[in-house]
Amino acid sequence: MKIQDIVNQFLSEERSVAVLLDESQVEALALAAVSFYCGYSDLDSCPNTSLRDITKDAVLTIAEWAVIKPLFLLYIERETALQTEATGMQGVNGYGRNSSEVNAEIAALEREFPQKASSSAAFTIGGDEAANPDSAHQYFPYGFNYPIY
């Protein structure tokens, strides 16, 4: 699904009433969350993802969005909190968490991102000889250099 479609769905279906931000602000926050994700993993639709590739037309998989969405929601909440705090100077009472509370949660989630967003292929130490039965020796089975008793 394209980032633009995700933003439109978010604004029209998920949080149509609660979001004080306009579409361009929500889109910018979505792009910021995707950019942070791409610091730890490439997008499936764009191997070797660069910042130039992260646009509103970039395609996200469901798995990628599942990792990115909590950060995106926190970015939205922080920006909304900043706006309500700014209106507090005009005598309007705010609601929800303040921006410093949301910032603390964002920092915690961003610290977890390396484990959530990255993956690497499995590999075998020792190469093919470890799986080759012809290389087996009675004291050194499967090509390893130490005896297994």
C-alpha cells in the first residue's frame, strides 16, 4: 500500500475526528516514521532504499507498516500535543498527554527499533563441508575441527 493511501485511510477512517493536523502534516509525519524505519531496514519494494526513495508513492508491505505504525501514531500524538499546548497560551485547555510524555515514549520505541526493523539471513559457519557426509571422520564428524565424544 502506498504511503499516500495509508495517510488517506488514517485521516478518513481511523482517526477522522481526533486528529487536528491537516493532510500535509500527517503525510510528513508518515514519511518521517518510514525514514526512521529505513535507517535499520530497506523497504521490500525498494532494495537499497535511500532517502530519495521515501516519498508519498513508496509502497509498504503489511509487515513493514506493522512495525512503523506505532511510531507514526506517536509522532501524530506528539504533534497534536504541541498544537494543543500552543493553544493553551490563548486560554484553551488541552487534553490528553503533553508532548514531553509522548517524547519519552517515542524515545523508548526508537531504542527498540533496531531489533524490530532489522533482520539478517541465517548462515552456517564452516561452509558446505558441515553438511557433507563424505567429509565425516570418526573423530571429526561433519568436518568440524574438534572431536565430538
